[in-house]
Amino acid sequence: MENGIYVSINYKAALKIEEGFKNHEFRNYIPKQDFKKLYVYATKPECKLNK
């Protein structure tokens, strides 16, 4: 099983990243282990997990 990281992002920011208007989202932490997959959870009103 591949390891991954789960990140919750504001819906509007996730939409801008998906549409190409934004290309990053800063976080205040650094993962302790390397990961191969990033799972993005878009918050309200979408409440959807995107791979």
C-alpha cells in the first residue's frame, strides 16, 4: 500500500488550484515521512475528497 498525506483546503482555494489560477497552498507543518500521494479535501460547501 502506498503512503499518502491528507490535506484540508478551503473550497475557493482548491477551486483556484484546480482551474490553474493558483499553483500552491502553504502549510505550517512539514510531513515527518515521505509520501507518494496527496489527498485534498475541499471544505464547505463542496465537502469532497479529490485525489
